[in-house]
Amino acid sequence: MVGLCWRLWLAHATFFNTDEAWHYMLSKQPSLELAYRASLTINHPPLLILILHFWRHLGTSNLVLRLPSVIAGTLFCWLFYRWLKLAAGGVAAWAGLIFSTFLPPMIAMSADLRQYPPLLMFIAGAGYLLERALDEDSFQAMVGSSLCLYGAMLSHYSAFFVAAGLAVYALIRFGQKKPSFSVLRTWAAGQAAGVALACFLYKTHIARLSSLVTQSIIPQNYLGEFFFHSGREHLLLFLYRGTFGIFRFAFGQTQVGQIAAVLFAGGVILLLRPTGSGGDAGRSRALGVLLLLPFLLNWLAVLGGAYPYGRMRQCVYLGVFGLAGVSVCLARLGREKPLFPAAVALGIVVLCHAIGKPQDRDMLPLADQRHEHMDEALEILRGHLTTADLVLTDRATAFQLRRYLCASRLEESERLEAGFDLFECGGVHFASTGPNDGALSADTLISRSRQASDAYGVSPGSLWVVQGGWASGLGETLSRRDPVYSNLQIHDFGKYLEVFQLPFPVVTRTQSYN
């Protein structure tokens, strides 16, 4: 209950980051078919956009729109606990429950309108129901496990690694304890359907992503530092850095994440080399293989340049297996007595909250994402802008502005010859940079402002700049570098949201809006 309330509060207390606003705008389509087509323009499967297309009719507040994520993130904690209890015992399960419920990144992701909460929920559900199917020889549970896998695959493409890992795990367990024919047949049918779903997603979406990159609909440098480049870095060093980075992200604190990576390795070793014998030893080895396999599969994808690896939410699926391995290690170190693992887990959580900070490049600190910052920025814009003004922004910030300024109706953007997307809210025109241009910078702002002013006929002194997203300090950098801007009046709202008016004429010719 505490974890749920914490997530609900965070979902209410913060404004949408750019990815959340982007997903919301994609879902605001007149029909389900158009929403599906819009979902094909991003790097993720369509499930979240399709759910949001219907869910938004219940309300458009931050809390209501994020409620599916909050529910999924909370269910993940319960399913993760149930899975670990069956697979590794109750002591490890309690440690895992503490981690999944209270670690800062787990809470933050559960309050985000993104694909990761349902992904985690479906992964934990697939693992839990698979354990039940194997233990109880239940084809109903096997059907449920397969359905959860399909949900994970429709939420995020990293689930392909999970599906492969669970398939190998099931085969190992089948060899240890022969299942009934109905369970084996159900599992085989589920695997075949999963392969068919993967082929469908590849044909209809994944194969198109490369062409979208070529057309600059998806930035070419997106997550570039997390892809392996053979000429830039040694493979082993890249994997070493990326593996520790995954645990840094999952725990939200650098030193704790490094210790957790060591504990995970210890947990896997203890599982692969059990002290007992017989069925329990075989099951322990199978679990060790399952915890390690997703990492190995991601490493293979790294070699092929097919998937990134490291300190980012795209690899959070590995956190499920990472937290499980750490929990198992703590349980074994505590000789399967609950006090030591629970105390260590609670201590780690407290430490991460006390001295941790977001480890992903697209996770804003809470202090900078409070909804009051966005409310104050909107008040400035509504109080100062007129129909004669033009607001210049970058594409990422444009999603946020359209979410909050244009929330009452669907706004269409138009690609214009000057290289800007133009949209209108309340009679005020907004020009955003293209999808592959990145954030506005002090080096490019003046040239971009002149282009926008020339193209759209802005009167002197009527050009405003708004920058949010993941960038910060544009106005301050501009005022330091050029005396012309030394008196620039900057309205900043946290570190990642600022509004200011360019105080001098940048127009070289004038024309009216069409």
C-alpha cells in the first residue's frame, strides 16, 4: 500500500516529460486505426499508444493518464514477489519485494507514461505463471504465461530476450521433470504463437525503423553512446561498463549499483553451483541459467549492433533478473533466515534515497519536474504572448507545450519549407525545430531565430524562446557569451524549463502569417 500511494503521489506531483507528452499526442487520434499508424513512428510496439487512445477519454490530468502505469508498476512488485517465492524461496522473495517496491528508479518508472511499467509487469507475470505451470502441471497457468509474454512483446522489444530466456529455462525444467502432454502441447503452441507475433512485429514495424532513421524521423544519434562501436572501444570494456551501468540505473546510486552487480554475480554462481543434490539442485541451476541468459542474449545483440546496452531504461528488463540475483545472494548469505536479507535490502533502499540520483539521461530529478514549474511557465506564456508573437522551441519541448497548451483539442503540425514545424494554440504561433535537430543551443539560437522570423514575418521584439525537454541553461549561456544578451530576462522553472524573450530585432524581412 505504501508503494502504491508513493507512486500515485509522484504521478500527480510531476509534469509530463517529453517522451510522455509525445506518447500522449500520438494517442490523440480520431480513430484506433490512426492511433496504430501513429504508434509506428516510435521505437516501441503499439500497445501503450492503443491503450492510451481509449484511456484518455476518462480524463487528461497527469494522474489519470499515468494511472495505467501506476497500476502496472504496482502489480509488478506483487508478481515479482510471487515469482521469486516459487523460484528461489520466501526469504529471497521478501528482499526482492523491498527492492522492487521502494528503490527510487522502480518508483519513478511506475509514475511514467511509458512502456516500461507494463513491460515489467508482464515479465514478472510470465515468470510467475510459468513456475506455477511447471510446479502444478497446469496448462491454464501455461496459457497465462504465454499471454503475459505476448503483452511484454507488445509493450517493448526487449521482451524478445526475455521470451528466449524463458524458453530455454522451460526446456531445462522439462528435462528435469517431464510435464504432462497437455502442458507440453500448450507450451509449444504458445511458443509458436510468440514466434508468429514476433514476425508480425518485425514485418510491420521493426523493419521500418531503419527507413525512419534514414528519413530523420528518428534521430540517427539516438542512444548512440550505448551501442557498441568496434573502432571506438574494446568489446569487453564496453560490456563491463554497461553491466555495471545497468545496476547503477536499477538502484539509482553509483556505488550501491556497483556492489549490487557483484552481489548478482555471487547469486548466479551460488545458483549454478548448489550445495545440495537432486531436484532442488537442478532447479537451482535452471534458475541461475535464467538469470544469466538475458544478459548473454543482450551481449549477442550488442555484437550485431541490434540493441543498446548500459545505464538506461531500455535495458530495465535486465533489472528484473538483476534484482532477483541480488535477492538470492542476500538470502544465501543470510542462510535463508529473513532478518539479514530484509535488513540489508531496507538499508540499501534508504541509502539510495538519501544519496542517490537519477542515472538515466532521460530521468529528471523530482525537484525539477514538479508540476508547479509547468504551471508557472504556462502562466507566463498565457500572460505575455499575443497573436503577433512567435514562440521558437525545439521538437522535444514542443510535445510538452502541445500537451499543456493545446490539451483541449488535437493540433496538427505542418512541415514548412524553412525547416520548422508550425502549430497554433490560442492564436499564438509556435515554431519547433525538426526531429533530427536536437535542442536549441547558444551556438544555433540566433541563426534559427532569424530563419523563423524571416519565414513567418515576426515583428521586432515579438520572438519568444521556450526550452524544456532534457536541455538546460540556454538563456544563461547566451547572456554570458554575448554582451548584447547580458540583460536577458530569463524565467526559469527548475533546471529543465525556461522562457525568455529575445530583446532585439532579428527580422530581415517581414511577411504575414498565412
